[in-house]
Amino acid sequence: MKNKKNRFGLIGRNISYSFSEGYFARKFEKLGLNGHSYENFDLSAIEEFHELIANNKDLKGLNVTIPYKQAIIPFLDELSVKAKKIGAVNTIKFTKNGLKGYNTDIYGFQNSIEPFLKSHHQKALILGTGGASKAVAFVFDEMNIEYRFVSRNGSADRMTYASLDQKTIETHPIIVNCTPLGTYPNIEDLPAIPYHFLGRQHLLFDLIYNPEKTRFLEEGELRGTTILNGLKMLELQAEKAWQIWNR
């Protein structure tokens, strides 16, 4: 790959399954960009980022995925206004002033969920508290949708899975899975919510795209909910990242 003039890539952990490498390879081929490449950089710890940058001086841009969307921030020289507010980065641009972090998840999430929102979709549950959940919360703030975080450990601003009851599920018709539960190859895993309280008024969004239909989404579909996976969000955020790298 190092003979390519314009190198891009993805950093994360255990990312051999990643959508991005194939997506950008197809994009470069379609555009006839023979001097471009996109590759996975699997880091066992975020501290390996220093070595990655030192050994790959020809990189032009990177995407960031689980579990480094928050951990990458101290390694960057600058953040966009939105990335700073969110506290999570999924796109890095190499500039003359250093590395600048952006968040294109917000664009991807908002534009993929918006067409499916109805008037009763006023409250949401966000499952998980990692970097992706922060982008989802940012979008809900912008759209005036109330939300609660749900995690294994409760706090003043987080509910626990054990505390989810019928009233909570029924009064929060949007439920977004921001956890990795259900990702290939662990496709039988799913968040521990009381699925039997779901109904046709619910919209379930899973940021996972592999498999196409997770157990989380299957459980919702069985009860008549609207379901969305994360593929469209990924495509949209990838295109936004491409714009950032090329402006």
C-alpha cells in the first residue's frame, strides 16, 4: 500500500470486518483514482497511534472506530467545533498544522434516521455510553428529542438495563443501540431490554451493520416495530469524511 500517493485508513481494534475498506476501494475504482488506497490499521492499544503516524508519513486521512473515538482526542492537535462539543472523533484530517479531528457520525445518523421519524417520536433511549452514543445524543439535542442513556452501571444521567420497565419502554418510542452487542461473529448477543413491551409505535435503530439484521432488530420486527441498521449511516458518514479530506 505504501506505493500509493494518497493513503487513507481506519484505526480501531479487531476491525477486519470493517465496512470502510471495501467501501473506499470501490469508490476509488469507480472514480478512477488509481493512486489512492484505504487500509485497516488494527491497534491493540491507542498508544500505538504514535508509531502508526511516525511510520506512515504519506497518510492523508483516517477514520476512527470502536473503541478509540474518545481515546484518540489527546493525540490530536485540533478539534472541529462539533467534535469538541461531542467529545468524540471518527474522522482525522492531516493538515499543515497537524492532525484535526471531526465527527461525521452526527451527519450520518441524523440523515439516516430523519426520514423515519413521526410526530410521536419525541423521546429516545440510547443504549451504551461510548463515542457513537455521544454523536446520537448531539443529534437528538439538535432535533429537540428527549433522551436517556442506558448502561450496565447507572448514575445521575444514566438508567440501568435492570431499571427499564413497561412505562419507560412505552414512553420512549425511539431506541438506538450504540453498543457492539450483536456484531459479527457474536450475532446471538443483544442488549438486555424488555422486548415484550415493544410495539408498532417504536423505531429501533442499530448502529451495527454486520449482520444486516441483528437480534436486537429481529426482536423489534417480531413486534411490529420499524427497524433500521447502521449501513446508511456509515455510507453517509464516509462520504462526509471524504469531503473533509478533500477540501
